[in-house]
Amino acid sequence: MEKTVYELRDVCKSFRMPGGEIPVLRQLSLRVERGEWVALVGRSGCGKTTLLQLLGGLDRPNSGSILLEGEDLARLSSARLTELRRTRIGFIFQSYHLFPELTSLENAVLPALHWGQDRDEATKRAREWLVRFGLKERLDHRPRELSGGEQQRVAIARALINDPDVILADEPTGNLDRKAAEGIVRILNDVRAEHPKTLVMVTHDTDLAHRADRVLDLSAQQGK
């Protein structure tokens, strides 16, 4: 049975710039169901990354509501938002954001250790994810010793370390060649097939977008 994970009602977001207020999202309403893969597409500047940040509680709308299973992210305290990001949401970025001085294993396990989880148990989980993603021989390698595809696999393992319900991905294949990108897509699909995780992904890749359960063109949604 489907259950709504996100429900957005009349969300508006603008940014104040020296030349005045720049509207990015206008009266946006949508629902995302549990286990659904939604691809966010549209021209640059239409609000894709902004929407992802709002869904992750990294920013707040100017008006409207963003319900994560009934909790309005726009009204929660910073402490509660932090708790939700720790327990419910995993982030994957285009640029990997790995610490250059840490190994693959250390990068993957870092969020769990940051939140005070048991080191041995967290390290075991991180190792299992990395081995599953084909990085058994790369556990002790640092980012500079990895290919782009390998770095992104480490970043995915890091995003999954706390077993989030929701994965928010901002152009996760944007810096990769076609072969590496296909590998990342297979990993994400395999994870979703085994676990009821919801995936919201920003992408400019038309082929990748049409593999999603639903494509949301924010350019059209916003009337731009």
C-alpha cells in the first residue's frame, strides 16, 4: 500500500539579491510516495537543486508547507531538522564531497561515527556496502586514488550508512562517463529493489530521467 512520504502545498521560495528578489519556486504542490523514484528535470535556474535542499531540510520556503510524513519541515526546529537528516535522509552530490585525507572506508563510515554510533558496527556496515559496490580492493584507498565512478560509489555508501528512508541525489552521474553512470544507476536501482527507499534525483540526463517512476519538469511546473 502506497504511503505519501512528501507532500508539498503551495511552496514558494525566492532569494534576495542586490538587484531585488529572485523567485525560484512559485506555488509548487506535489506528492512523493514511499518507494517512488522521482526525477527532477528542467532548465538551469528553474529550482531543481533548491527543491532538493528544501526536501532535505537544508533550507526553508518563504511560504507554503513541506510535509515529511506529516511533519512540516518549514515549521520544525533546527534540532528536529538535524535529527531527521540523521535518521531519515541520505544525500548524494555531483561532486562526491569526500574528505581527501580519509580512506574509502573512513569516508563511508564518517556520518555514523559523527552521530555517535558504535564504531565496530558502523564500520562493518560501511565495509559491507563498499564490498557490495565492487570496492573490496579499494577500502584503504584515498579519493585521489579512485576513479570518478568509484568515488561516487563511496559517496553512495556514505549516504546509506544510517539506513535512510529517503535518498536525495543532485546530479549523481553528472561528472561520470556513460559506463560509470550506468553503474551508479544499477546500484541505486538494486538498493531500491531490496529496500523501500524513496529516491528524488536531479538530473539533466534525459535517458536517466526516463528510467524513473515519474519525471517532474520544474520548468513547466513553474510556468517558466
